[in-house]
Amino acid sequence: MDNIVLEYRDPLFGVIILVALVFIISFLAYSYGIYRERIARKDYRKLSRRFELGKLKEDDYVHLYKTYNLPFDSILLLASSFLHKGDYNKAINVYLTLLEHVNERVKKEELLQLLGTTYFKGGFLQRSKDVFLRILKFSPRNKEALTHLLILHEKLKDFKKAKEITSCLEELNKNVAKDQTYLDALIILYDPIYSYEKRTKLLHEIYKKDKNIQRLFVQFLLQFNKEYFWNHVEEFDAKSFIDLMWYLNFDDIDFQKVSKNEFLVELYNAKGYLDDLEHSKDFIFNILILLHKYSKEVTATLDFEFICTSCKHSHPIYENRCPHCHNILTFNVNHTLSKSLDQATQSLQ
């Protein structure tokens, strides 16, 4: 019995047991690590396949962010794929889901700005406004939020609120003189109390100080006070709103005033309303003038495109604010030759 006890207490035996236990524990830990890695790889491949098919769900982005420690910027880049596809609702859901799991103030502000911008692009103007107001509560000097809020108030026809925001931006050293003039003009245009004569007078006073509102002023006159427009036509640069003059009805044109304006004489000869020119300095006008002289049926007309002088994007219709860069009154009009509407319709039949 004593021999057995001695053998059990042998230090060598204890070392062997210890080594065996360490080996078993290490083996189990290694095996468990391999198992977890395989599960993780399988899960990641599953997510990858879903992403390749464009089927990533909102919770998947949080899973990638929390489980795989994917960088925050990378998550936002993945989420932007929805924006490129025009799927604003999915992008919005991603940002809302991420907001529930992000605690850092800077990241929250970035997510809120993306959320507000996406609401704006998707046409959810009131929601976008609420998001940007929320940003300004903890970051009142955020220029991007203030700028978007200005645009939102403009779109919601609350021009006086938009004008107030320009004062905030001015304090942040942003040049808003053009915005203020533009908003002053809109306030007058949409004021339900002013008569047409009063609006005409006030807008003319602004126009004398700032020619940027020319098209706004001319559009108003051509719609509500044509007589005033023709009496002051020499004050305007008709080339910059050639499309408005081209589409005027014959009965709305004062040809006596036109006869004193070289550009309008050429324009209405090209249109076929006049026939007292042999040619024009403008190549496209010249073609139309010749067609009217030597063809019984003119199958050509003018078409117009509007190019933003700020971002260089072109648009088929005029807008006061560029939908790409959001700058105001930056569109220049270009005219091109195209088939007349009647001829284009016949070619489709």
C-alpha cells in the first residue's frame, strides 16, 4: 500500500498529468476555434452571396458592422449602393437601423445628414426638414444642414423662413447675397395680397439692382403684364430667355417693339412670324429662315437645353435651382435645330 501511495505522489507522474491536461485543453480550444472560424466563414460567404445578388437587408449592415468590425465608412459605402439604384426607402432603412447601434456623436451626425439628404432626394421633404432641424439642435453651425434647410423651406414655399436662414449662413461667412435677392423676389411673386401692378413695381426695383432675377421678372411679366414687358423690352437681354420668346403666341407679340430689336427680328423671321430678312448671323436661325423662304412646309423648329454654369449638367427644362448642385439662377439656355412636333409625331406613326 505504501508503495502505491509513493508511486501516486511521484513528481514525474504529476508532470505527465499536467502536460496531458494542457494538451487536451489546447486541443479542445484549437478545435473550437476552427469550428467558430468555419461557422464565421460560412456566415460571411452567405452574406457575400446575398450582397452580390443585391439582397442585403438592413440588419445585415449592422451585422457586418458589429460582428466583422467592418469600418463605418465601408458600411456607408455599401449602403450607398441603394442610392445609386434609386432605392431610397432601403437606404433610409439602413441609416435608421445603423442609428440605433451607433453611439459616437460624429458618426451619428454623419448618419443623420445622410438620412436627411436621402429623404430630400426621395421627396420626403417634411421628414428631411425634421432631420436637419434635429442636427442643428446639437450642431447649430452645421453649414450643410442649414443649406439643406434653406432649400427645403424654399420648396415648401416658406420663403420668409428661408430668408431667415440666409442670415445664419451669412454669420458663418457664406456669401448669400444672391440667395437673399432671389428669395426677396419669390416673396413678392407669391404674396397673395399684392396686386400685379404692385408686384411689377417691386420686382422692377430689385431687377435694377440685381440682373440675376431677370428670368423670374420676365416670366412674371409675360404671364401677367405683357404690356409692361413690351414697353421695357429694351431693358432685357432676350437672348438669355430665347425659349420664352420663341414660345410666345403670335397675338402676344408687339411687332412694333420687335422691329427695334435686332435679335428679336432674327428670331421671329426664323419662327416664320416675319419675312423681312434674307439671312441671320445665327447659323441655326439662318437655316430656318431659308427653309421658310424656299419650302412650303417647314419641318424644323428650335429645341432648347439648359446648362448649369456651376456644375455643367444639362437639363431639358428650366429650373430656378439646379437639381444637381442646388445653386440658384445658374442655367444658360442653348438652342438647337430639331424636327417640328408635327413631323416627329408623323415619323412615329
